[in-house]
Amino acid sequence: MKKAMMLAVLFLFLFPGASFAEDLTPSITVQGKGRVTVVPDLATVSFAVTGEGKEAEAVQKSITDNANRVKEALLEAGLPEENFQTAGIQLYTDYDYSSEEEKIVGYRGQIAMSADEISVDEVGKYLQVLSENGVNQIDGITVFYSEYDAAYNEALGKAMLQARQKAETLAEAEMAEVTGRFSAQEEYQNDSLRGREKSIENDMVMAAADTGAGSLDFTVGTAEVEANVTVCYEITTPDS
């Protein structure tokens, strides 16, 4: 008798769910994906003015004067002042290492700035303003979508619909029926379109801005807002 009881305890220890198998509810877990195509409508242009010279103070004054001129030109072109940002000011020392003793030969400076939340339709105009006012470095253009949250909610709905359709297809293949939903989980969300995405190559931007043929006809194409879900559905089987 003791041996039989010990075997029973050992069985439950090795298979803890065995005694509850009959209580398990049949279910199907599926993943759903939804996409909504949008056209980004806002942009951020990141740029800088740079300079070099023999004296640190002269270099700093030069790039500061240039940055102020650029800011004034942008504001005159219609950029709201709150959309202009100074991202950083840097001053470097250049050395000559050709001899045994290093020697200071000059200085290089840079002021990084950005024009934020401008209409995509006006990017070309602002690029032309930058080019005409001494900006010699474009660090990139990023675009985003002002109605991202609404688009994402629509994508979520499509993801849930796809998950339901997949669950019903799987259930039908097993002669079962979806009767309810156990749980739904939102998966990783790439929300870069809410902020910034789809950077434009710097060389292409500078080449277009330097044409001198008026403002650039700037276009961005389309982008995808995507949502992913994992859903567990309760099902009934022919023998349940």
C-alpha cells in the first residue's frame, strides 16, 4: 500500500497538471498584424554651420554670427521661433603631429541646429534658405505623421480582425468553433513615425539645396503604420 501511494505522489510530482487535464478549456493562440499606409506630413531638418581659423575666439565669433544669421533668415521665411533649436556648440583644436613635439595649428568650430515640425511642403523652401545663408552641413531630414495615433488605432483594429480570421480558419480545419476570447496582448510597437523616421541622405539634400534653382520639390512618398497582437481564443471541439 505504501509503495502504491509513493508511486502516486511521484506521478503527480512529475506531471503536476495530470489531475486537471479534464478541466482544461480548448483554445487557439494566434498572431495578427495590421497595417495602415500614410503620407508623412511634418519634418525636422538638422543642420550646422562650421568654421575654422588660427584663433579660437575668432572661430567662435564667426560661427556664432553665422548661426544668428541663419536663425533670422529662417524666422523671416516663416519658421515659428519655438520650432528653431540650437542642438550644440563645439570647438576643436587642430594639432600638427609631423614633428616630435605636437603643435597647435588652428581651431575648428560647429554649431548644430534644427528646424522642427515644418510642413513637408515647405522643406524645399527652408533648404534653400539654409543654402543661401551659409549653412554648409545638412545632418539629415526626418519626417513623421501628425495623425499617428489615429492611424495606429486603425492598424490595431485590422490586426485583431486578422487574428480572428486566422483563429476561425484553424478551428474550422479541426471541426471546432471559436466561442470567445481568453486574452489579447499588444506586441512591440514601432512608433518612430510618431516622432521621426525615414531619414533622407545628407549628400542628396545638399546637392538639391545647392542648385540655386529655387526651392526644392521635396517629396517623401508613403510609410506604414503597423500594429501586432497575440490573441488567445476559446474554442469548442466536437467531443467537448
